Amino acid sequence: MEAVDSTRAFVKDVKRVIIKVGTAVVTRADGRLALGRLGALCEQIQELNSEGYEVILVTSGAVGVGRQRLRYRRLINSSFADLQKPQMELDWKACAAVGQNGLMALYDTLFSQLDVSSAQLLVTDNDFRDLDFRRQLNETVKNLASLKVIPIFNENDAVSTRKAPYEDSSVTFRDNDSLSALLALELKADLLILLSDVDGLYSGPPSDPNSELIHTYVKERHERIITFGDKSIVGRGGMTAKVKAAVYAAHAGIPVVITSGFAADNILKVLDGKRVGTLFHQDANKWGPLGEVGTREMAVAARESSRRLQAMSSNERSKILMDIADALEANEKQIIAENEADVAEAQQAGYEKSLVSRLALKPVKVSSLANAIRVLANMEEPVGCVVKRTELLEGHILEKLSSPMGVLLIIFESRPDALVQIASLAIRSGNGLLLKGGKEARRSNTILHKVITSAIPKNVGEGLIGLVASRGEIPELLKLDDMIDLVIPRGSNKLVSQIKASTKIPVLGHADGICHVYVDKSANMDMAKRIVLDAKTDYPAACNATETLIVHKELAQTSALNDLIMELQVKGVAIVGGPRTSSLLNIPKAPSLHHEYSSLACTVEIVDDVYAAIDHIHKHGSAHTDCIITEDSEVAEVFLNGVDSAAVFHNASTRFCDGFRFGLGAEVGVSTSRIHARSPLGVEGLLTTRWIGRGSGHVVNGDKGLVYTHKDLALQD
């Protein structure tokens, strides 16, 4: 089934709707009734009532209201001496009896002001075991609906057989959430709306900025990846209870929406087909989220489109890139507007300045990206290049050709320009692509993805580049080892480690960027100062920024080391020492010699010679980028050949380790892996090889009579 606007698909047939409002919505934090929210609730119900909907309300809040009232009565009726004694917790049944009276009085008053009548129906779990009760319940609700009266249900806690508010006496229903689901089935409702104190169901704690709202709940997809917090601190339910009730009702064929009761018009929005809250539906597993497709479908589309792209000529693939560059420039104003909205939201949310800086796109940046794509388009064709040509037998030629990887999954940080670079590299290398950017760049990534895919010809398909909407979909994508060929994470150590531990798909990337500069005794100190300052302070948050300065012991005996440290401190760099340096210079010890600061901080350590420097790097480094500063060419060669890192430099800043600076046109990431590519990944890093054989009726036949020549041939015939 194609992705559909699932909310609009069912609301057009709704007549009877049950609305459940929780204690957190009914009451304020101090236990008093939330009059504004209740007023807005009643106004929405009145509007639905006038439009011909049959509305049934299930309300919580009686125990909370009664507890607040009884505490006040106890306070004014107690002597000072009584108040010094330990206060016993109030009986919850008594609280329910007192609170129910006040709660219903308020509903009656509010509905009366709106010229609507309401009716109270108190039930217990035991009632539903009685078939006659259930028949009478249906008859009563039917009569009330015909009179346009709003039935208001609540559990009769005052006489409930439940031992305590959080303990179940039966499995009929456990709280007002499950009561509302039970009533939805019993009264044959067309829709159940559960009002909460949050916008819906999230992939993690709603307070976590990395959590994302789940618009359509698919049990098979979301059940394993969602963890719930504690029960509601003011009511008996909480999100766990709501989800259980929603799954129960949806399984029985009744659509359910969990949404915020704090918004003044969310109920009306739901019935107007708007996408608010989280939808539960028995056919949800057949839908993609609104306007999207499922993870497997997205990966399949990327695979199929990539094969069509590979079948194109080099000129056709280059033209696609040229069209993308033109489209970016043509849509510059819209791209900047969406990006500015992301930046403003990030600033308002209190994100670090470094992240906001990476997030921002300027008009000059869009033009720069477009020009970089044109450079990439004009590069020598990377796909289908013959890298080896061999004659196996006379008349039987074997060729080894460069070939696309297939489908790539890239998970990247806040920089929206990374999306453009990665997408252009994927197209140039003939690969399909799935992208997941940070939520802080959501608008920027969405518009960039739209602009890029609109320039991809229909005979290839927009599915060539899929944009993953929710972080909650990543675990499902990581299971698709039959559809995704390579994962490249661009983010924190934690992110990379989590991904490596969660998938069978090969992962290419780097967990740490612990880069070193070793200053040898023969170094030109003016040069050393320039390189060290650039490597540390040019962009401290970058993975190729230097984190550790290693110095030859002879420099510590002169003013050279002090001069280096002073230059760094003038630039605002906090200095900590390794065991040897901290003791000698009396400076604080580094938290670890394997530590990535990503800020204006640096570890300094003293070593005996170049061999000790190499040992230090191998023991404490991350095999990213390391540098030696020396005028001794023999020492330089020892270092360059001895350090086993992805990039090793002599008399040059570690900051040069970058795809653009290497002339790769663009960069999909940096890899410290030894399989299959290392350091900045350009087009070549996204290619593998395959073999093409051309014979003339050759057969093996046990190798009888065959004379293998295995002759190397020129790459061009």
C-alpha cells in the first residue's frame, strides 16, 4: 500500500468519538483545577457537539482535586500542636469522593455556559462483568447522544474494590486510559483521543532534545526501540498506560490519537485531519509515515535507482550534477530562509556557539557548494575505469573495473552543507544514498534534499537519495544488511561506537580525532609555532585539530618549550601535561593521554626521541592525523614511515587532512579504518571493484590442456 495521509483517511467517517483527559491536563502542578485548559476542552467538545459528533468524555482528576481540598480542610482544622505531629497520608477513596463532586460541578458549570448539558456516569471494573449492565450502558449512552448530552465517565474510586490506586483488582481495566479503551470497544466508538501533557509518543524521553515525535506508531517498528519513564506523578496512568490502551483499541479496529491536552485546539485539529500527536491504527504497518516510505522501501528504492544511474553514460551523470548545482543557486533564497529558521531555533534552544556556527549557511556558501559540484562533475569519470587487465588464456581477457559500492547510509552532524557534498559524491560514484542529519538542521536538510532530488531525472528516480525523517528509524535501517552496503557515521565517539555495536553492515568512520604534533629537537621553532598554533586553534572542534603536543626532551631544557606553551596560552588554550611534563613544569595533569578535547585545550608531553614519539602516538592516538616538525630529513622519514595513521605530515598542520584541501572535490567523511579506505573519503572511497571476463567459448574441464598465460596487458587496448 502506498504511503497515505493516514489521519485524513479515517477521520472523514468518524461520528462517535471518545475523549480521555488525564489528571496532568485537568489539574495544575499545585493540585488545583486547571480552569483554562478545562475551558478550552469544553469549548472544543461544544463545537464538535454542534457539528453532529457524538462526544463521550472520560475524565481523571477526582483524587487529585479531593486530596488538595482535604489537605486544606485538615490544615485549617488542626491546632499548632497537631501540625507538629507526622501527617498521615489521606485516604484516596475519601479524596475521590470529595474531588468527584467538585470536578463534576465545574464541568456542569462550564458546559452550561456553552449551552450544553452533561451527565455523570461512574463505573467500577466489576460492573463490566455484568452483561445486563453493559446492555444498559449502551442504551443510556444512546439516549444521551440523541439528546446531545455529553456523557462524562470516571472510575468510581470511592467504592472501588481496588486495594490502592496503583494496584489492580482485576484485568477489566486498570486506569482511566484502559477504561477509555474498554468504553471505545463497548460503545463502538469511531475514534479515541487520549489527551496527555506532551505532544504525543516520542522515541525517547520528551525532555531529551534528541527524542523525536512519532507521528504513526507501528508496533513492529517502534515497540523495541521505545523506553518509557515512570508513571504519572499526579495520576495513575502515564505514557505506558496510554500506549497499552491505544494498542489495545487499535488492534480491535478503533483508531487512537495520543496528543497534548495543553493546546487549545488539538481535538479539533485531529478531527480536521491535521497531523498532530501520535496515531495508532490497525493498518499502520501498511503505511509509511505521512508522505514517507518505510525504511526497507526507502533502501530498495535507493538500490534500484542506483542501478539505473550506473547504467547511464559519464556525460549523463555529469549533467545531473550540473543541474543540481544550478538548482541550488536558483533556490538560494528559500534555502537561506529555511536555514535561518534552523539557526534561530538552535540559538533559542541554547545550543553551543560552535554547533550554531556549523549549522549556518550564507549565500556565499550556497554558491561555493554549487561550484564544488561543478568541479566534481568535470572530474575524470571514476566508475567503470579499468584498473587491471590480464590475459588468462589466449583469447580470454579479464578486466578489473572500479564499481559503485551500492547503497550507502550516512549519519551526519549539524552541518547541512555535508548533505550537499555527500549527495554529489554519491551521484558521481553511482551509489544510492540514505541520509540522516541532525534534528537541529531539519529544515535546512529538508529543503536541500528537495532541491537536489528535484534535479534528478525521472528515469533514475528521486528514490536515489532518501532522507530519513526520524532518529527512531535508524535501528531498523541498521538491520538491513541485505540492502545497505556501507554505513558512514559522522559524529561523536558514542554515536560511532553505538552504530558499530548495532549492525552487521560494514561501518566506515573514525571514533576519535586524537591528533598529535611532534616537535623534534632540530625543528625550526618559528615554523613550529605557526604550525602548532594553526593545528590547535584554527578550528578546535574539528576532528583534525591537534589534541596533543609532543616535544623532544632537549627543547624542555631551553626556552623553546616555554615559548610554545606561552604562544598557545596567549591564544586562550588551556594547557595540561602528561606525567613527565606536569611534573617538570608543575602544571595540571591531563585527564587521559587518549583524550579528544574538541576545544581550546591541549595536552603537552615530553619524550626522549622520535622513536618514543612514535610509541606514544601508537599507544594513545586514534590513527587519524599526526605530524612531525623537524629539519632532519632522516628523522622525518623515520616518523613518516613509522607512524601507522591514516594521514602523516612533515612540517605541515594536521588541519590539512580534509577532502577539499586534498583536492577530492568533496568529502563524505574521514576514516581511520584499514578496510577499505582511509583518511578523507572522496569519490574513490565510495568505490569497490568487480571483474569482467571476455572469452570465446572457453571452459575449464578440469584444466585439461589449458595453458594459463596470466599476462598483464595495457589498460587501454
